[in-house]
Amino acid sequence: MPPQVLQVANGPWFWMAAVLVVSVVLLQALLFIRHSLAAARRIGFPRSRCLQAFRAGAVSAVGPSIAVFIIMVGMMAVLGAPVTWVKLSVIGAAPTSLAAAQFGAEACGTELGSPDYGLTALACSWWAMNISCAGWLLFVALFAGRLERIRTRLGGGDPRWLTVLSTSAMLGAFAFLNARNLSAGRGAATAAAAGGLSMIALLRLSERLAGLKKEYTLGLAMLLGMAAAMLVRGGG
């Protein structure tokens, strides 16, 4: 890979643009926290429960963040740090971004990191990465405000049926995302199985141990699943 490609990709103008975009993301997160705490006060929801939910979210984010960080290091070596930082801060779908970057390189007749990966290929990779996630952002902008009305209409106003509908949709979505892991090789299947079994065991254990809070079990189960996959791959 020509060194001038990374010099351009890590240029000061791109860093300035990256800082601006990531700052918007951080501002949005702070606004969400502020509005959620204000809504909790209006409905009389305990502040302690809000902090408990924040802790659960922070712990649960550790496992996925490790996987994203590993891919981020590889992306920075071929695509530059600014665009990688932006992509994984706004969308966070590291495998999708990496695949889109490879598609962009292939459109120019080369591959990521190859000696003939020039500025034109870099531009194609960046365009492919941004176009691949544009549909998600457009869908949220156009239809996010209508999804709750659709859910309420499908549920017919029955809160019990709405609970069943929402839970079933979540189970189906996570099952679809996890199904490919079961057939993607021994490492991925081990991570999925070990993570699921660890989640069940940790939930049972949290009912007996006061120090093990239920909101921590998801993050711990993710870490145990990744550790099991590493042991399987390390063992051959």
C-alpha cells in the first residue's frame, strides 16, 4: 500500500471533520441522558433505577466494544484513523463497514492494503462505506416516529399482546443475527453456545448472590463467550 495514501487519509482536514461528527454523537448521548432523567422525574421514576439502567448499558457494551476495537485497528491501517473513527462512532457496524470498504476496492480492481491500492481505490472504499449505511439513517429519519403507532395498531391496544409482540420481535431479530454464528465455524459456534449458557447460569447465580447484579450478566456472558471461542481456536 503506497504510504501517501495513508498520509492523505490521516490528513488534518479529515481529522477536523471526524472531531465534528463524533462531537455531535457525544452531544446526542448527553441529550438523551438529560431528557430521560427529566422524563423520569415527571413520572416519579426513581433516579436510582435510572442509574442502575445506565450501569447495565455500560457493562453490556464492553463485549461488543472489544470486537469493534479489534476491527477498528485493522481498518485504521488501511483506511485511515479519521474515517474509521467516524464510521464506528456513528453506526458501529464494523464488519459491514469493512466489507463495504473491500467492495469499493474491488470495484477499482484491487484489494484493501495491496500495493496498487491508491487514492482512487481509497475514495471508492469511503464512498461504499457511507452509501452502505445511508439506508439505515434514512429509515430512522423517515419512519422512526411512526413505528410506535404501527406497533400500537398491530397490538390492538392490548398491553399484554403488545408485550408479547415486542418480545417476539426482539427474539426473532437476535435469533436471526445469531443464526449465522452457529454455522460460521467452530469458533463462532462456540462463542454463541458458551455465551448463551453463561447467560442462563449467571442469571441463576444472580438470584443467589447479592453482589452479582442482573444488569451485569449480559456483559459478562459476552466476555465468557469470546474467551471460550479463543480457547477453542487456540487449541487447534
